[in-house]
Amino acid sequence: MKKALSSRYKKLLFIMTIIGPGLITVNAGNDAGGITTYASVGASYGYKMLWGLLLITFSLAVIQEMNARMAVVTGKGLSDLIREKFGVKLTFFAMTILLIANMGVVFGDFAGIAASLELFNVSKYISIPVVSIMIWFLVTKGSYKKVENIFLLFTFVFFTYIISAILTKPDWGHVMQSMVTPTIELNTGFLLTFIGMIGTTITPYMQFYLQSSIVDKKISISDYKYEKLDVYLGAFWGNAVAFFIIVCTAVTLYKAGITITSAEEAAISLKPLAGEAAFILFGAGLFGASVLATAVIPLSTSYAICEAFGWESGVDNDYKDAPAFFGIYTGIIILGALFILIPGVSLIKIILVSQQIAGLLSPIILTFMIILINDKRIMGKYVNNKTQNIVSWATVIFIITLSIILVVSPLFS
């Protein structure tokens, strides 16, 4: 009996050592831009987009599993595989897309750090330099294991949004009904917000970071069943957080007719409607989410660019062994921090637009992925099955269709 319990305990500990990349990847997507987008969804449209979030959750789970499977089978990052399969020109194109999307997100996340602490009367001229230095030291002076453990600790901050939603006492029957009742409004505002919701749920950076972190962690194909659990858990947990943010703002701000343009506005508006506790929890969640994303997004960019051009990468390396990897990471941190410190800069529009750009660019990265994972020379017997291909291609087509509708809808307004 004792041996059986000991064996189960050891197995559980082993599983816990595998879990990490999937949870971190999706939770980093619930950053300042993500929270702003989800809060805007709830405040502007109530529960009308919850059905879309439910569908996206299943799509995200399938896509993240594909991504992780490529990592354990090939032992290579996504950029590396794109270069080998499609050549340098298309790789450069993919990296340009990633850099455009990621820089907008990084600016938004630094804005999230500043805004969240300003809610508690801490100036951005104090918060931004202090947090930037802490993030830089964490990644450049630590090992992958230490960095991942700290990232995982930050995922607990998202419980604040669950508690905030519960405090607002929504009609859960109405919420559940909205999740299975598709609603689409053919106007630019609704479609842009819907695409933004997709853009912050299935982002280009996620695909690069997840695959690179699994490779950096050296997870083998024999351990893949546990990593699959990690990516599925990450997909459903990450979108559960999004669900509670939408519910929280729908039951308060939408009901009161209050529209918001940023996450900090959402927190301030919640105070008279849901009380001091909801305000504090929402603000604390914004800070934790922004810090996590500010560390992960530049790391994702460094991984991707270095793999694309064959440069040494990985958190376990020293600065002298991977100068390009740490140099890119450092440069993005400095650029993001300095931009936020410019007096009078307001990045509310950049936060929302960056999510919309990510949503529009996602089909390009996803198309690269689907082609790669169906190549038997790369994946062998681990190519996609029919269901996985249907879900992944349907996701790409759905996003493209929404984008086309967005372009042509003003012509018929």
C-alpha cells in the first residue's frame, strides 16, 4: 500500500515538473490588452460574445496541442521549422508579422503596469523602472526552471477576476444561455471587438513561445501525454479567466450603460457598482497579468527571431553564449519602458488596436503551422488527424471571413 502511494506521489510530482509552458503561454495572453478587450466586450455588448469565446476555447486547445506536438516531435521551435520548410524570405515575413504584433502588445502591457499601480497612487516614473529591472534580472540572470516557476506563480493572480465576477452576483442562468446562443451584429464596432477578442485569445506570439519553451525545457515525446494535459488545461483555464472578466463587466458596466476604453477605467467604474473589494481585485489582477506578459512577450520574440536566423537561444545560456537572444530581450524591455515614460503618451488605442492586428495576422501564422504539422517528412506518424485539421482550418477560415466582413460592411452601412 505504501509503495503504491509512493509511486503515485512520484508520478504526480513528475507530472507537475512537465506542466508549465501551456499554462504560462495562455495566461500571458490575458494581459493588459486582453483584459481591456474582454472588459470592453462585457461593458459594450454584455453577454452577446460569450458563445464566440466558447468556440474559440476549443479551437485554442486544438491549436496549442498541435504546437506542442511539433515541439516534442521535432525538438525545434516554430521559427526554425518555418525557415527549413519555407525558406528565408517567408521566414523574414513571418518574423516581421510577429514583431509588429508583439511590439504593440509590449507597449500595452507596460501601460497596464503603469495604469494598475496608478490606481493605488504609485507614479509610473517609479513603477516602470522598478518592474523593468526586476523582469530583466529574472530572465537574464536565472535558469529556465526558476523563470518558469515564477511565471507559474503569477498565474494565481487570475483568481482575482473569478472572485470579482462572483461578487457582482450575475444571473448564471442567463449567462449559460448566452453561451449557447450565437449573436452577431453586422457593424464595424461589434466586428472589430469580436476580432480583438479572437486576437487576444489566439495570438501569433503564443505559437512561437509555447513551442520554444517546450524545446528549451527539453520535454521528450515519451512525456508528451503530460504536456498535452498542460496545453489543454492552459487553454480552458485561460479562457475561463476571460469568461469571468466579461461576466464581471457585463453585469455591472453594461447594465449601467457605462462604456470603457481601458482596463483601469473598468476597475474604477466597478468601485461604485460592485464595491471596494472588486475594484482592488480587478486592479491587482491587471498588475499581475501585465507583469507576466511583459516578461513573456519579449522572451517569445527573442526565441522566435534567434531560431529564425540560427542564433543561439535559451534562458539557460549565459549572456556571452547567446548575445543576440538576450540583446533582443533587453532591447524590447528598454524600448517598451521608455515609450511609456514619455510624458503625455496615452496607449489606450494602441492596446486595443494591437489585439485587433494580432487577430488579423493570426491566420497567417496558423496556416504555416497547419502546413508544417501535416508534413510527414517533419512529423512522421504524428501528423494531424482529420478532426484536428477540420478545427484548425475552420478557425483560420472563420477569422478571415470576419476580416472580410469587417472590410466590406461599411460599404453597406
